[in-house]
Amino acid sequence: MEFRCSNQPLADGACDALGLGLFSNHWQEQLKGLAPAVASTATALLQQREFKAKPGELISLTLPGEHPALLLVAGLGEPENFDGFALRTAAAQLSKASLGSGCKQLGLALPLEGLAPSEAIAALVQGSRLALFKDERFRSAPEPRQEPDVCWLLGVNPEQQGELDHQQAICAGVELARELVGGPPNLVNALSLEATARSLAQEFDLELTVLDEQGCREKGMGAFLAVAQGACVPPRFIHLVIPAQGPALRRVVLIGKGLSFDSGGYNLKTGGSQIELMKFDMGGCGAVLGAARSLASLRPEGLEIHVISATTENMVSAEAIHPGAIITASNGKTIEINNTDAEGRLTLADALVYASALKPDAIVDLATLTGACVVALGDEIAGLWSANDQLADQLIEAGRAAGEPLWRMPLQKSYKDGLKSGLADMKNTGPRPGGAITAALFLQEFVDGQIPWAHLDIAGPVWNEKGKGPDPSGATGFGVRLLVNWCKAIAAGAKEELSLE
């Protein structure tokens, strides 16, 4: 679907379908911006249907002989509660409602007051395009879909056309992440993720390093390889570099957990553990590769971006790591494995050591790490752990603008006692209470303390089981928009330089 801008606040014959957003306190007044005949007919029909303009309310009106012939009306509730996320949700509602209508030109007339132009356009484009995402790759006969050829963003200055292209690049990254995370684990694995990285490197002229099992062994990645040793698909350590446009003024590292399937290993996941959905355990890898797709297209000036993922699967076999085993990570720390289902932090440990050696200005890792974080924050909010206040604030703001909320959690030092081992330097899990916190504390042991670092636990929002909000059900691509926003802010120098406090 192509997006275009128009200064006109309402369509005047240009669109055969018009999507309107109306506030509950004065929706009749808002309709007066339409042609008189359309406004009169629409008002009468909405009153007949007892339209209240409540949030989520949606009515479709057919107006024979009029322009537009189809009027889609979304309720927005009270104006004081309307924000960027509400705008994205309304755009998604109206876009989905246009499917199957036969309209070729859809106009979206939604209130944009109070939002920065870039944030408003992001909400409109992302809401309307991503709501229509449907993965048809694995059907023998894809379902026919009638969607508009053109979506007009009404009331948006045509000078903002470049911002539309910018948002299309971001949407492409989110869609890639959704395809990777939602893909079946017999097809999406370490080798196919390597192929995806190679494809991105070729398309956008990026630098790519891939370590096979022997390469990882030479780097001393005993934690990562301990997880990989039970898999029949060989592991791959992926390192993709997006060179800076112009001189590299800053360098950041984005790390994504890359478990293409998590059986739990010998601590096998049982009924009720969603083992059938554990293909999404590479949601962090999907997010950073999706972000790489977007950032490679956008090329933030002065920012060198490193994208890393230690990819494998966690399986049960004669070669799989045993509970009680002791392994050595690439920084020399020894780890007693008291739970093979806490494998993601082991792969991240070696990735964090590798990332620290790059001496970046900041490291951010994303991982579907713990069920404890889902218990704490539910399925819409990701947990954030960082010892650096500036980095934490930047990420929270980037997530707010992206509609991908973060909640900062504590790095409670006393909880490290739960990771003590009688034989090794540490165990890979602590007590059940505070499990997401001890997981973050575990990861912190593998980061250079002089480098600002943040850990994002995205186990909840990586998957949208019931299709809540503006996104369809399934993989959400959570993290892509957040990372792109953060990288753009760093590149633009919108925030103060990162430093430990």
C-alpha cells in the first residue's frame, strides 16, 4: 500500500473510502467538515445506531451516490485521553475495516493536534500498514485480500512525504521481525538466521562476521556452546555491522537472544509451559535483525551499529548439557547449570563479553528471558534493567514514542546471593521469587562495568496471542521501533552523552 500526504483535512471526492476518527464530546461538529449532504446523512445514520464515539467503537456506513461511497467511523473517546498510541490504534482499526470493501483510495482523517509531525506520521503509517500484516508464506493457497492501493493521510503537509518513506523502512523491519519470530522452528533456525543476516549484508552493503562452532570454541564461548551441544542444527554466532554515514562518532551494540526453539533441555518444559510457542524464544534476535533492516536503510549519521546474536536451539539429546554440569564462559567465569531451561542467559553471557570487547558507547540486549517478567508486567510491557540512568531514560522515551512501553526494574545487589554456587563462581538461576531480577544480575556479570548497558526482557510483548491493540495476533516485532527510535536519538545528539553515574 502506497502512502501519500494531503493538506486537506477531509477528503473531497478524491477517496472512495474515508476513515474518520471522532471524539465523544463533539462528534456532530466534526462531521460538519464533510460535504453537507454527506455530513447530514452520516449524522442521521450514526444517531440511528446510537454512536457514542467510545474508544474502540467502529461503524461502517455505505453512502450510495456520494463521495466518499464508504465512510468508516472510529470512536476516539475524550480528547484529553488521545495520544500517539491511541492514534496508531485508530489508524489500525480503520485500515483493517477497509479490507474487502473494494476501495482503492482510502483517506484517513484523524486528529493530529498535540503531536509532533513525525510522531503523528509514525502512528498513522505504522498503525495502518502493520495492522494489515498477515504471514501467508506457509499456506498452499494464500487467502485473497482486497486492500487499498493508496492511503491518503489527510491534514498532513505534503512536505512530510520523506517522513512517509522513513516510516515505510521502519515497517519493513517490523515485518521482517514478525516473519522471523512467527516462522516455524523447523525452518527458522541458526542456519536460516545466518542466511537472513547475509541477505541484509548483501542488500545494504553491510559488514558480516559469522562464527561457526569451531570459531566460537576458539573464542572460549563455553556458555553458548554448552547450550548448542544438544542441537542437531549447528550454532552460528552472528555479528552484523552497519557502518556510520560519515565519520563514526558513536558506536552501539544491539544483542538479541537467538534461541530458535527452547525445549527446556533436560529440564523439559511440560504442559502449560507453551512449549509449542517456543519458536518465539528468538524474539530478541528477530528484533535486532528487524532493526538492522530498518537502520541499514535509514543510516543514522555518525552512528556505527553492531548487531549480535548467538543463535542455536535448546534440545534434549545424548549430547545435551546435563543439569549439575559446570561450564566456563569466555570471560573465564565458571557457571554451575542448575536448570537447563535457563539457557538464554548462557548464550547472552558470551555475546555480552564479545560486545564489551568492541568498546562501544552502549550495549542493549533484548531477550525473551523469563516467565517471571511476564508475571510481573504482563504481556504488553517489557522489563528494563540498567545501572545507567541516562541510558534507561533514553530507552524508556524511545519505547514511549514507539508504542513499545518499558518499565524499569531494580538491579538489587543483595539478590546476587541467590546465584551463589558451592562449586563454581555462580549458578545460572536463583530462587523463584525475583527470577527476572536475578537473571539480569547474572547477565551483568559478563558486561564491562565501564560500558553503559541495558537489558530488556521482552518475554511478554513479543507475542500477541489474542490480537489485542493495533497489531494482529502472533509475533509483534516488539523492539524494532524502540531500537530504531533510540539509535536515531543517539545519532542526532538529542540526548546527553552516555556515561556511568
